[in-house]
Amino acid sequence: MYKVIINKQIVKSLDKIPVIYLSSIKKEVNDLADNPRPFGCVKLACSDNHYRIRVGVYRIIYSIKDDILTVEVIKIDHRKSVYQ
């Protein structure tokens, strides 16, 4: 089982997300502890350990460190601005 790390800045950014997406995003982030590479995740070309999950029009960008069993959430944002 992996440990999911979310910094305070990401927690604050969740306040800006509409309620209809918020519960799905929280569920997906919590599910990363059991399966850090769920069906539908995409490995990003910019790095060797960064992945993306789609939740409606929002994206969850995270990195996986298999050697210490941690998943670090890097960014949660709208699809227009998440990759900038």
C-alpha cells in the first residue's frame, strides 16, 4: 500500500473546484494508495515518473516513487491550465 502525499497548496486549490467534481477527485486521490497506476492513467512525456488521471474536465498530476512506496500529488487543476 502506497502513502499519498498532498501538500497544503493543493488542498487550498481544492476550494476553487466545483462541488460536482470534488467528490470524484477526492475518491481518485484516495484510490491511488491502493493502485497508483489505475486504468486510464497516462504516463507524461515530460518525466519518467509523472502520471495523469482525468476526472471530468480536471486533471490530477502525480509522481510515483516505487522504491519508498509513495505517491506525491503535484497538481490538481482544470485541463486548460494544468500543464502550464
